[in-house]
Amino acid sequence: MKKILAFALLSLSLFGCSGEQSEGTDGEGGSSEEIARLQSDIRELENQLTEKDSVLNETMMLFNEIEQNLAMINLKEDEIRFRSTDVELEEDGKQWILQEIQNINYLREANAKKVQELNVALENKNLQIEEFQNMITHLMDKIQVQEEEIEMLRVELADLDREYVELLEAYQEQTEITAETLRELNKAYYAYGTKKELESNGVIVREGGFLGMNKKVLLADDMNDDYFTQIDITKNDAIEVTGEKVTFITDHPSSAYDIKTTGQRHVIKIHDPKSFWKVSKYLVVVVD
């Protein structure tokens, strides 16, 4: 392009000299028109050269930005692979990997937009330079290779994640078993009522005695669990019953509880649950 512009300037100079020598023959009119035409051609060539320089600069800028993004993605891939091999990867490490994957996706999206801008810039300006075309082809090949590497990394992380999932599921299952065991261990049951009520509901039986007198009150062998109220011994430390007199049928150490009475309202306050429920997880109270 610069050679064309130089040639045009030289032609204008030579024509100007020739026009002066043949002024008497051709006249000033013809030479002036030719000079104006050549000057117009030169300005057009200068504009084209400036425009192409602008496109070349824009193209190189986009090309360099894409290359920088590719290098950054490669760096992040290596860092992710290094961190993910840590068998004791903590939760914050996993969060870091997720954030870096998101950053890679941002860079990939940015590259896709820049490649599109690069193609548009070249197509709109009809800039057909073989060297540039080769550079762009090479760039697209690099992007394709990197996409394949990212897919491999995704598969690796998916396999790694499955291992974490399996460990997590095993941990959660064990935790649930432990929690269920604790819930069962912390269950206790109580029931109260008159002797007649408790006997008729399959909680107690009366045996022995003479002629119906002085019978012993015992727990039924197959107690009716439906008549009992279930509680959590770690949360319930007070049981309220109503009646004239309170008598325990089940065994509970007197040192583990107190009874506060107000009229016919009795509150059994348990201040040592471990001892209170040690002998039996069932509390049966007879009220008269």
C-alpha cells in the first residue's frame, strides 16, 4: 500500500513538471484537472491505508486478548488439578474449585465474543491477509484443544465428586443411624391413674393377698404401650399428675427426683435423668 502511495506521489510530481513544459500546447485547464484527479486518488489511498492500519491494530488487540485468556484458562486448569488431588480437601477448598470453574467459564465466554468480533472485523473490511488467516486458524485450533482439555477436567472432577458424594452419603447414613440410636436411647414412657384404671388398661396386675386383701401391684408382663405417653428424657424433666396421693409402681431412686405438690397437682421434677431412668424406661404412678 505504501508503495502505491509513493508511486502516486511520484507520478503527480512528474506530471506537474511535464505540464509546465507543455503549457503552451495543452493549456492550463487540462493539466489542472489531471492534477486534481491524482490528488483525489492519493487522498483515497491514504484513507484506505489509515483504515487498514486501524483494522490491523484492532485485530491484533483482539488476538492478543484471546491468547491471554487462553493462557489464564490453562493456568487455572493446572491449579484445579493440583488442588483436587488433595485427599483431605476441606470445604473451603471445594468452594475455591467451584469458583475457579466459574472463572474459566467467564473466560471461555469472553473468548467466544472476541473471536466473533475478530471475524466480523475481518469480513467487514475485506482484509484478506494470508498471514492473518493462518494466525486465526492456529488460534481456533488452540481453542479447540483447550475445550477438549476442559472436558477432560470436568470428567475428572465429576469422578472426584462422586467419591465425595459416596463418602458423604456413608457419613450421613452413619449419622442418621447414630441419631436414631440416640433417639431410641432417649425415649421413656410414663402412665398414671388409679389402680382400677391402670389395671383395666393393661398396665398393672394385682396378685396374691388373702381373700382379696393386700394384693401386690405389679407391672403387667405384656403392658399396653398405647396407654403410655412417650417423652425424651433429655428434654422432659418434669411430669405432672393429678390425684390425692402419688405412689410409684416402677423403681426410680428417690435421690434422682423431687415431687412438688399443690393441692391435687403433683409435679415430679427429675434432676438426675440418667439415674432416674437407669432401672426402667417406664414410669408408672398410681394416684388415689
